[in-house]
Amino acid sequence: MSMVLTLILVVQMLSALAMIGLILIQHGKGADMGAAFGSGGSGSLFGATGGANFLSRTTAVLAAVFFVCTLLLAYFSNVRPTAPSGSVLEGAAVTAPAAPVDSSTAAQIPGNAPAAKPDNSVPPAPAK
């Protein structure tokens, strides 16, 4: 099933990239508007408006492929295997028990830390 999802995702991405490229290549209907006012040889206000040319038909086909791939990915993402459903916490990792705490009375007194090793350095000279 993972291979099918990967294949559909690759087809969707390629169709999206191709569709972006084809849309950027095409001229809009307003691109020939300046040609109607003397700057080009267009015969009408919006240029030749014949049937759909190769670029627009290819864009429509790629849009349909993209749409179908999107629907298939949405369908396959909601298909659940027949595994039993349960709580999310059932699969949670078991934590290790906490370290033992020293419960002696000496450990409970604030500031009662173990004594540090004696410092063998030379004491500072007294100020005069």
C-alpha cells in the first residue's frame, strides 16, 4: 500500500510542477490588448480567440490528473486497517521508577550538604 501512495504522490507532484510551468508560459487574454491599439498586428481586441490550443488543453488535463490524485490520496489516508482501536496511552512507553530518595533526618535539614574536601591552598595575606 505504501508503494501505491508513493506513486500517487509522485504523479501529483509532477503534475503540479508541470501545471505551474504551463500556466507561466501561457499568455493571458489581456496580453494582446495593447496590440489592438496600434502596437501590433492583432485583428481583434483580445487577439485570435479560436478553440483551445495545445497549452490550455494540456493544462486542463494536468489539472484533472492533479485533482484525481488529490482525491485518491484523501481516500487512502482515511482507509484504516482492521486493527483494533484503542487508547493512545495504551501504546505509551513505560517509564523507569524514580531513584530512591534519602529519607534520613540529616538529609531533610536545609544546608546540610556533605562537607567539601579541605582546600590546601595558601591563605591570603592579611590586609594592613
